[in-house]
Amino acid sequence: MEGTQTYVPTVHVGPQTLVVVENRHASIYPLGTRPSWTFGRINDHSHPDIAVESAIVSREHGRFFTQGGQWFYQVASTTNPTFINGRRLAGNAPPCQLHNGDIIRVDYSIETPDDDGVFLIFTVDQHLGQWTSYPLTQRTTFIGRAPAPNTIVQQVPYVSRRHARIDHTPRGYVIRDMGSRIGTYLNDDPVRGAMLLREKDIISIGDCRFYYTDGCIVYDRRNTTSIPQRTAQTRPMQAGRPAPVGQPGVAAPLRTPMAVNPQLMMPSKAARVQTMQTMQSLPTLQPMQQMPAMSPVQEHAVMIDVNVVEKHVGGRKKLTLLKNIHCTIREHSMVAIIGTSGAGKTLLLNCLSGKDYEFQGRTLLRGQDIKNNHRRLRSAIGYVRQSNVFSPPLTVQEELMASARLRLPDDYNREQLEQKVSYVLDALNLSEHRNKAIRTLSGGQQRRVSVAREFIGFPSVLFLDEPDAGLSYLDKKELFTQLNAIVKKGETGDMEEDATVSSVIMVVHEIDMLDMFDQVIVVAAPSRKDGSGREPGQLAFAGRPQDAKTYFNNASDYRKMFDELQAQLDKHTFRPFVEQPR
């Protein structure tokens, strides 16, 4: 479309991180601190920025660099192959754009991995110091929610107390699911019986991942636990230095090389020149209209990355309802989806949540494709429908206890379930109504009970379809206030133990309350030029609410902002949301 405008939000240096797994431990490289990194094998004559000891890796194996807010990997001409998400890169391949959760492997073969192989995890959804190496030194090691000896602890509510076990057998290490409610997955396949672990295998529980390498599990520990752990330390990488063996039942420290060598923070002049030459060889990205400078804000890690290329319905004569919607949603955010009538707001919510996966494109939850892994990831996703559906005779307490039994692992006893229910009732200001029949509550109170039914499972992200529909102004304000408090408690770590909800995303009608949200996504469907109807819903804006007013003709309030959108539908469209580093 001619005259297309693209909103560029407050820019930032993102939390892009490369986790390099070699020799039974991980090294962390904060990529966002510089524009270019060389990758290769270290020796007396070669000192790459990202240095490994594996003989499989060439001395100059490749380069990571950024352009236009995106990170790329450029492979060099090497003896041994490089794979990204299982796809082999040719030596003369163009730069490969990296996405959250991408796995880069250097090995002789994917089918027969070598112990000396190296894999690298590109992530933008975690913070330094959480990645942990756990040596499998005991005959049996458990993966579970509760701190205990010989246990890899992941304090997430939907992880069972003892979720899976890894046994050291004459054949090697084997993994078993221990009858958990949500299951354990090995390379995205359900674990059934005892399954042998192979080098570089990926174990998944919900949206939590564990990487197996050479008798060790490397994983991203979500929350601190009561088990004494050796925290991440900073020390320089040294060629030939043996990997830490670790103690039984204690996680080994990680290496954070950038923190100990300030000289690495700025590349040399030659490196900067080479980086610019490499960047100039890339295709030019889509043009953007730069907005006036906005005030800087603290950016959190990416929670959801959605790219809806097109969403069709119908058979032979297909009707396109959505297209060209690409934006990111960060952790610890409360997000409002608003838009014009018929623009597909609920349809977009369904694409975000995995409720609808029949579209061209993908939605990533912490770097994992919801469409392809919905069964595994469904425990990390909560969805509140627009209509309230209850068992009429039940009290609030009874309804939430029934919901807790459905959503939480079977190993929660009654006392623990009641504790979770009490926490949720308090969080949503429903404690005084716990013994009342749901049918006697007001509309606003019933809507909060609907939210509580999903919140009791403590999903990573909670979706709501028009939760403010039919509510009074005061009921809407109270609901939004409580949801905002839940998100902020997760941000500050004030939530009870493993009770964490990172983000809340909802379709809303009440645009006067957008200041209560961290982010707003605006979709709109302009009229067709031939007058035959409307175009598909497309992205008009994704960013902070206060920046939306600036973008939409410096509107003084949100109603005038919406009036501007309605009046200029053809102008305020529609390319994927783009972020650029400062």
C-alpha cells in the first residue's frame, strides 16, 4: 500500500543472549552489548570473541552481528557443518536471521552427535545468571517442583513435585515421566516408558526446557529455590581449562566472560569496519518513518512473538480476515488489544493464544512455536472466555477448588490446594465472597471468578476475551487494577513461591483506561477502495499507550486517538512492528 507508515517504539538495547554449551557447562554472552561477535576455536593464534575448545569448530567458524534491531549468524567456510534448528547451513549461505529459542549446533552430524559437539542457544527471554549446569552424578536424578536432594528444581506450578526421573544405566542415561499430569517430552515427542538420552537431546516440561550433554543437564532456572545453589560467577575463559565437574545435587556455576574483560565491550576499529562491510552486503530492510524521540523505558524479555501473515476462512473461495500482523509482547506486561469494528480483535487473541492455529505464520511463547507444540505448552496458557460459565449451585470456594484439581498436578494435597485458592481469592479481591453461591454475585464479581478459575493454574500468560464487556465503569476499573497488580507482583517477585503469571493480554472496549496497561495493540480494517466491503484486519500500532497518542496525530486523550484512527484508516496501516536498538 502506498504511503505506508510504520511506528517505531521506544528503542532499546535488548536482552539478546547467546548461551554456549560445551564440556558439560554453559557460557553466557550478552550479545546486546556490542554489534558484532566472532565465533570459533581458541588456540595460540586465534582468539575469537566467542571461544570454544572443541576440535569440531573451526578457528574462524562464523560471526554474529546485528542490523536494524535483528540478529544474524553468518557461517564461514568450515570443515564441519553448522545446523540451525536442524537445518544445515551451506558454507556460502547468506546471513541467517535469528529468532528467540533458535538452536545452533556444530557437529559432524545431527543423527549421530559427538560428545565434542557444541550447541548455542539464542535467547531474548531470560536474564544473565539463571542458566544452570547440573551434573548427573547420582544413580537417579529427579526433575521436579519441590526442592529436594538429587533434584533438578524448576519451581513452576504445573511441574509436579517429582515430575520425571533420569537413571544412570549400563546403556546410558534414560528418562521416564513419573505419571505427571502434563507429561514430559523428549525432542518434542512424549516420553513413554524409559527413553534413552542421546547427546544434545532436549527435554521439555510445559514451556521449560532442559538440554542434555555429556552426562549433564543445562537449563534455565525460572525461580530461586530453597536448595543451596552455587550462583553464577564471572571468570575469564581460558583455553584448555577443564569444565567444572560440580557437586552431587548442586548446580555448577556458569561462565560469563563479558563481565570480566571490559576491553571486550568495544570492538576494534578493524572489527567495526568489517562489521559495517558485512552489514552493507545485506538486503536493505523495509523503510520506516521515524517517530520523535520518546522517553526511554525499562524493557523486559520477550514473552510472545506473533507473526500472522494471513488468516483465512472458507473453502474454495477463501476470505482473508487478518494479515501482516507482527509484534512482540514482553514479560510482566498487561496488554490491551483494541481496534475498529470487524478488525478481528478476538481472532488475533485466538492466534496469540494458540486457540486458533489455522493461519499462515507462527506464534512463539518464549521462543517455542505454540502451533506445533500446543499440547505441550497448553499448561502455560490460560484463556478466559467472554461469557461466564459456572456450575450454578457452587460457592466461589467450591468452584475454585474444582478448577485447581483440574489444573494443578495431582501431588497437591487438599491443604496446598486451599492455600492456592486463598491466594487467588485475595489477589482478585474475592476473599469475602468465598462462601457465597456464584449466582448471588454481581456481574463484576462473577467476571473475576471467571478469571480466578484460570489464574488458579498459574499459567505463564493469561488471555482474556473482552473481560470488560457488560461491566460498570467501577467494575472494569477494579478488574483491571487487580490484573495489573498480579502482573506487577510477578515482576517484583512478590508472588507466593511458584505462583507466577508473567503477562496478561486482553481484548478491551474501555479505551479510557488504557493508561492502566503497559502495551496496546491496535488493529484496524479499512474499507476497500471499490466499496465492496472491508480489507482484512491489519496492524496499525503496537507499543506503549502514551506513545500511541503521540503517533495518532498527538491526540490529547484516547478517544481522540481512536477518532484519528477511524478518520485515517488508510493512512495508519499496516506493516509489521519493528524495534531498533539505540
